[in-house]
Amino acid sequence: MVNSKKNVCVVVLGDVGRSPRMQYHSLSLAEMGHTVDIIGYGETEPLNAIKTSESIYYHFLLAPPRIPQKLLNYAFKSIWQALNLIFLLFIARKPDVLIVQNPPAVPTLLVCWLFCLVVRCKFIIDWHNYAHSLMALSVSKDSLLTRITQRIEVFAGRRADHNFCVTNAMKEDLYKTWQIKATTLHDKPPEIFRPIDLKEKHAFLKKLGKMYPQLLSDDGSTVFTSEVNDEITYKTERPGLLVSSTSWTEDEDFSVLFSSLQAYENHIVEGNSRKLPELVCCITGRGHLKEYYCQKISEQNWQHVAVLTPWLEPADYPSILASADLGVCLHTSSSGLDLPMKVVDMFGCALPVCAYDFKCLDELVKHGVNSYRFNSSEELSKLLLDWFQNFPNDEIQMETARKFKTELEAFQNLRWRENWSRIAAPVFN
Ligand SMILES: *[C@@H]1O[C@H](CO)[C@@H](O)[C@H](O)[C@H]1NC(C)=O
Ligand SMILES: *[C@@H]1O[C@H](CO)[C@@H](O)[C@H](O)[C@H]1NC(C)=O
């Protein structure tokens, strides 16, 4: 291949540190020998590899001041962002290729398209979701704002030199609805989401035990793990650890998990033939329905299921995922065409999940191969009962869990790099 180093501009109208995907694009581009200018907000730290890379440069957008009136604020913010973005685009090295994240579409897509036209550079859009379907959630489906947003997306998408998107379902939808051709690049989790060893689990569970003393045992270890002469082992009788993260909003129906936990409790209380462990269910996240459900849970007075709703530091969130035995995801997507990042993160920790099924979830969650999908709380209940039957000593279940973990580890390793070199690299040359 000819050595053709390019200047690539990566635009995110959001916090770069919380846009793992645009960071991975940048790293992959740098690995190919290109020079990268990232334009975005700098609220959180980006990946170390980005900070230390000699061919990746940063240009920060300034957060717009807030105006209390909603519509006025939206208009003002858009103009502010447009001017700010134009300014930085001209300050950065003149790009040969520009790749911009959508959503948000306003004002980024128009500004970037115009800029590329003026400086004659290649214009690429990376579709993470639809801006108009997100807009429809906050105003309404047929409001003017939603329609304008959609027009802008379609306009820019048709004029882009290339489009990437996050799922095959989105690729098909882009083509069917708007004749926009795109190629799929599936997401990968940030590096901090990785499997951890028993020692790290033990340390984390002890830390969690400081908040919840019921997780500690009398010998100074935890109810899950023992420490004898510096050696950490799992207890042969231990509770199952279930984890879920939710924003406690109406679009994630928490009552589904709630009913399944109730069924689990009933199963033990009624003395059914299955042997089941006690269950610790950790639910992280904040939102306005949290109080309501916590109240409801404490009224149930479950004896065999403990629900914890800890507030975790960001660095502890990957640890709880990596320490759990099973994850639960209740997310459904605004467009039905993007995949839940929380499952991607759980998979990064090699944590199998039970995920609420929707249109394109099978691109990530392969039922019975790397995890499970469900359509109802009855199905979730059955999955939980099966997963934790005779836990942790059931040969068949242990084998399934091992198989899932192997699948997840292999899948994560392959996901980004190979497909990026094969599918994305040529687009930048
Ligand atoms: C959930 O329901 C949909 C639509 O009826 C179906 O296609 C899908 O296979 C179901 N998922 C599972 C895991 O049974
Ligand atoms: C890479 O892309 C191809 C074609 O889009 C897809 O079939 C394959 O599953 C992808 N591989 C991974 C590991 O995501």
C-alpha cells in the first residue's frame, strides 16, 4: 500500500472522554500513521493512549451559557456551537478527511458539510443513533424541531462521502428509508471494562461491604470470598450476585426485574424442589423513579433477595460488573436501531447478561451462545432460576457460564480492530 498520511479531523459535539467510539476511531487512525485533530468538549479525561499519542491533537469547545427558556436556549446554544465549531475547524490543521459523530445533528452536520465543501475535504458521518428519534423523545414525534432535525440528517447523510453506523439494522434502515448507504462498525467497550481476577474482586467486594455490612462475613472476609494466608478463594456456598444499571426512567421498565425477583423469592419460600442460593441484586444508577421502587422493595420484606442500590464512584462501576455472576439489561432503544452501551460494557467485563429483547439486539446478544434475551418477566424469571440452580456448584451451569465467557472474551478482542482495518481504513486513504 502506498504510504499516504492524511490529516483527519474528528468532530464530536459532546464530551470526548465519554465518546469511546470516537476515541477508538482516533486511535485507529493514529495507528495507521494519520494525524488526528479531535474537536469536542473536554469534561472528562480521554484514554491514556490518546493523551500520550504524538499524532493526536485536541481542540476544546466552550460550553455555551444556559438560558432558562427552553426553545430560546436551544436556538442560542445551536448558534453558539456553530460559531465555536467553525472557529476551531479553521484553527486545526487543514484536514483531508473529516469524520463527525451523529447525533447531535444540529448544528454539527450542516457546519461540517459546509466546511468540507469549502476546504475540499472528504466528509464522513458516523451514525450512533438518529438525532430525530432522540429529539422526538424530548419534544414529540411530529413537532417542528423533530422534523427539521430529520431533514438535516437526511440532507447531510445523502451528501456525505461515506457513512458508518453501529448496527446492521441501522444500515438497512438508512438505505431503505432514505437511500443512504452506510457500512456497519460495531461498538467496543472502553478499556476500563475488562475481566478482573479473584484478588481484585475480593478487594472490591470488601469495599462494597463497607457500605453494606451484610456483605461481610464474621471472619473478616466477604460472603462471596475468603481470604486465608493471602490466598483468595470463592466460598463454596455463596449468594449469587446479579447486577443491573438503570436510569430509573419510564423507558426502562424496572417492574419486569422487580416481578422476577419476587418470583425468585417465592420459589425459595414455597420450598420448591430447585436448590437456589440467596441473591444479592445490585442496581446502580440514578433517576426519578428510584425512590418509588426502593420503597416498594423494602415493603416486600424479601428474605432471600437483597436489593442494593449503591452510589458508585465511576472507577467502581466496571468492578461491580466484573465481580457479578449475571447482568440484567432492561434498556430498549429510541430508534430500535442502536445497541445498549451498558451491555457492551458488561461484555467487556466478560459478564453474561439477560437483556430485554428488541429489534436488533441479536447483533450483540446471541441467545444461548454468549448470553440470553427475554421478552417478559416470566421469561426473565425462568432464566434466573435456571442460571442460579444449584449455584455455584452445578456442573452444567458452570459449563454454560464458561462457554459464554469464552465467547465474550473472543468477541470483544475481535470486534474493533479487525473490522476497522478491513472496513474503515480504506475509506480514509
Ligand atoms: C421476543 O419476541 C420477538 C417477537 O415476537 C421474537 O422475534 C423473539 O425471538 C423473542 N425473543 C426471545 C428471546 O424469545
Ligand atoms: C466484522 O464485519 C463483518 C461484516 O460486517 C461481520 O459479519 C462480522 O461479524 C464483524 N466481526 C466482528 C468481530 O464484529
